[in-house]
Amino acid sequence: MRIDCQSHIFPSEYIEILAQNPHPPQVIRRENESIITYGDVQTFRLQDEVYDPIRKLKDMDAAGVDMALLSTNIPPPCMLSAELGNKGAQAINNAIAELVDLHPHRFAGLASLPWQNPDEAITEMDRVKEMDFRGIMLYSHIGGIPVDAPQFEPVFAHSASLQLPIVMHPTVPTWGDAIKDHWMIGMMGLQVDSSFALLRLILSGILVRLPNLQIVMPHVGGILPYMSGRIDHQTEVLGRARENITKPPSAYLRRIYLDTVSPSLQALHFAYQFSGENHLLFGTDHPWVDIPRFVSLIEKMEIPKKAKERIFGENAAALFDLF
């Protein structure tokens, strides 16, 4: 069993709402593609055919992937104006729900939320729970506001109460202008920014206050597993940022699930050593990448067969209550 925990669509209904956003990110619609722009910081193309769900199913079949958890990558609706956030989230979630209804044994849903409107985010969470979504998406900042800002805690608490895991995903950093040269945002900035976001959550104590909260961190944890020794030294030896936590940050980080979206076999082995076989989830970031490459990397890992089975699907099936 293979379950892809990071697989994306980009609904046309959402593109129409994104086109109304009064500030970046914005979209320029062309024939068969959309140009997404973050002002002069980042621009990239979204080709309609790449996000075709029939193509996704064919690519899954070719790589032996049984199921994909569908979400929207970037820009998310939490980057839109307050007036458009809820409309954008609903458009994404409705589109995912339609695909899940058409292919219930191949797709499951991860919902987008209008995080910038916490009350509406909670209402939308209740709606998608009724629609059998299996988790919710959180991006590395909420329209420039840090993810650990106090107004978002009720959303996290509601996620824990509904047993909907939070799946994190990068978005273009607020400081992207400093690294926009040489495509460094995509090369490193996205992973660094999402690492700061998760570190904020850990140091804010939200995992202490919400012990049942489940979080998935993409891209083998960004840079956090590799920096955990220094981070622990800062808190445990130098006594910094200890106000809201009772354990070393690495102890909380090991509670987090990491997905395996990394083209580096060495990084996968490090993540396995850090988190263990029970906290790794197979992912691909499709359609941005080729699925077989990420399948083959797991197959090449020098770990027991049972561990590979857990990573490929058993962990995700248990976490997201899929079967």
C-alpha cells in the first residue's frame, strides 16, 4: 500500500477568486495556464494540463501509488484579502470533495482554511469534517502573520478536538525579497521559512497546551532535524525560550510527522534516524515532480522491509484514518 501525503491540485474556481485579490499574490490568466505573481519577488506558471486529475491518476498508477491526499499548494487562500479568504477556501475544498466523490478509493482530502478569519476557519473546519476530509492545511505564515499568533490558537484547538491533523506546507516567505535572486526561494527559502513556522509552534508551547494536536511537516522537516542539537543547546544549556515548554524542542519535534519529499537519500536516512519508522509519511509533491523518483528513493533506503511498509502507507492510514 502506497499513500502519497503531498499531492496537489489547483482548481479553476479558485483561480477565478485569486484573480480578484487586490494585492499579491495575484494571477494573470492565459490560454491553458496561469501566471502566479508575488509582485516582483516570485513568479511561476501553473499549466492546466499538469493539474489534470486524470493525469494524476495515470501517474499514480505508473508508480504503484494507491491513494493520494489532495491539497492545494501555493498561493493558499490565507494569503488573500479577508473578504476573499473564505470563498477561496470553499472553492478549493468543494473541488477536492468532487474528486474524492468520483474516486473514493484513490483520493482523500486535506482542506484549506481561511486562517486570516479564525471564526470562519473554524466554521469551514466543521463543514469539511462533515465532508469526510482527513486533515487541514497550514502554511508557513498567514498573510504575513506568524502561525503562533494568539488569534489562531482556537483554530488549532478545534483541529485537535475534531482529530483533524494539521499538514504544514511552505509558502513564499515574507522576507523573500532578500533571497529572490538565483531562484533561492525555491531552492532553500521555502524550507527555511516552514522550519521557522514549526519552531514557532514548538516554542510557543502549543504542543504542551494541546497534547492531542497532530502535525505533519513536509520535506523531511526542512532544516529542523539537522539544527535540533543547536536548538536544544539554546534552550537547555543557555536557558533561552523556555517559558512555554517543559521538554527540549527536539522532544516535541519527534512528535511531528515528517513527509519524505526530498530528492536526497542521505536526507531520508537522517530523517529515519531522527524520527523513526512510525513518524515518516511517503509524499511526492506531485505534479511538481515525478512520482517514481520518490518511490525509488524509499525503496533504496537501507532499512527493514517492515519500516518501508510503514513509511509507504501504514503510518498515513493510521494518522488520517483512511481504511
